[in-house]
Amino acid sequence: MDDVFTVVQASQHCKVSPQTIINWIEAGHIKAYKTPGGHRRIALADLEAFMRKQGIPIPEEKIADSQKKILVVDDDPIIVESIVQALEEDEHDYEVISASDGFEAGLQVNHFKPDLLILDIMMPDIKGFDVCKRIKTTSETQHTKIIVLSAYLDDEKFNKMKEYGADACFSKPLPLAQLKQEVARLLA
């Protein structure tokens, strides 16, 4: 979708920080919408209309679409929103979507083809161990990085998740700064 930008793409287009774009959106200066996953999106026409009105030069070259894709799977909407917002506002310009159950996660893995999966292993309809094993043993997804989240992560479960293919494990409550560092490291 060349005519719709993420916050980071819009910031690159305007040559300002992502937070400046967010501030302009929240102040009502730029029209934007939120995806079902809570991500802000800006139509190119709306962004460039704002730029012309403000006298901001419009670049001729398009932004390359080299976004890393992240799928966040958790049944707690507050945790999902926190992770999505933290990653959306990150300078790395990730494309982040979310799923709230195992069925939706399976569909998203097949269609979205994420580079990284952030997975809560203690969901009602999902067995985190099985998900890790399936992703790491399927040829199309074996290179997908997996970060596991759990409120009940002891050493035994941590080691079991590593055996099944998890690249990193975090206990809840979530250390967002540490999670962002790990995401950046795994996707570098």
C-alpha cells in the first residue's frame, strides 16, 4: 500500500521524529486512522496536504518497504496494546499486527508471514510449546524468531520453550524497554 504510511514512514517523509507525527495526529493537524491492531496509519494524500499547508517540502523518492513484520499473540488486550504501541513508536519502523487467540494467530502466521512472533504461552486455546515447535519445524516459518511471554515462567518452562525453538523468554509484568532491545537484536 504505497498510499498509506505508518507513523515512522510519515516521519521520514516529513523529516521529523515519529513522536512529532503522533503529536500532530493527536492535535488534529493530520488525519489518521487506527488499524484493528491499534496502529496509526496516514493516507499519503492527507499527509502531503498537511505538508503543503505547512510549507514542508515533499520528497520525490518513495520510502523503501523494508519493514520487519511482528505478530503479537496474547489474549490480554492491555498487554497487546502496550506492546503494539511501544513497537509502533520505535525508530525501527516495524509493521506490527496482533492476534488474540490461537486460531487467529495461525491464520496470521500463514498470511502475514511475520519475521518475529511475540507469544503468550498461557492462553486458553493455545499451547505455546506446540506453536513454537510447529513454527520452527515448518519450512516457510522456520526462520521466524519467537519471543515467549508468560506470567508463570519458571526455569523448567523456560528451558522447555528454548528446546522447542523460542529465541527469548520474558516474564510478565513485561519489561517493555528490555523487550524492545531484544526485538531489535533478533531482527538486526
